Amino acid sequence: MTNRSFLLATIASLLITAPVWAHHSHGNYDMGKYLNLKGTVKEIHWINPHSWIYLEVANDKGEPDVWALEGAAVTQLSRKGWTKESVKVGDKIAVRCHQLRDGSNGCLLGFVTTQGATEEKEFD
């Protein structure tokens, strides 16, 4: 392979992989602090590349708000001991997460404490 061919192949591979790196940026979350939430699981999606938990949380007025919580990929979660049975619709859980920078009801999950558990467990 000539130097020119090698250079073109390198540039092409960088262009192809650049969107993957951009996709996994957490720039839309406030990574400098955690938010603690407690609520009831309304939906859960065990999918790749990110799992999702939709948590109903009482707001300051006592009314229910639904939060979209982004977690790691199923493959990553399974390596940490999580299964589809670990968190189910209707479960009461507590989470520690990084809220969206715009203040809306979304978080990047860091830790989850399931019903009856005595300690939190990583969910990222």
C-alpha cells in the first residue's frame, strides 16, 4: 500500500467512526453534579445502544412527572449483574443521575437502588 493509499484509508476510517464518537458524548447532561430521584417505574426498555427507564416522580406540587433515564447498553449492564428481572414496571426505585443541562425531565443514570436493596448499584 502506498503512502497516499494509506492516508486515504486512514481518513476514510476516521470519517466513518466520527459519528460513533459524537453519539456517545454526554455533553447534553450536567456531568458535574448528581440529582437524586425516587419513584415508580412506568416503562423500561432493555435495548442497545442505551437502555431506558421511565420513572414517575412526584414533583413539588405532589403531581406525577415522568422522567426519561438513559442507561448503559444491555451488554454492559449484564456484565455488572443486571437482568431484565432486576427492574420491572411498577417497581419503586431510587436513582442518582446527571440531569439534562436544559433542566428538563431527563437524566443519564449513574446508580440505581432497587426495591428492598440496601445499597445502590451502578447502571452506567
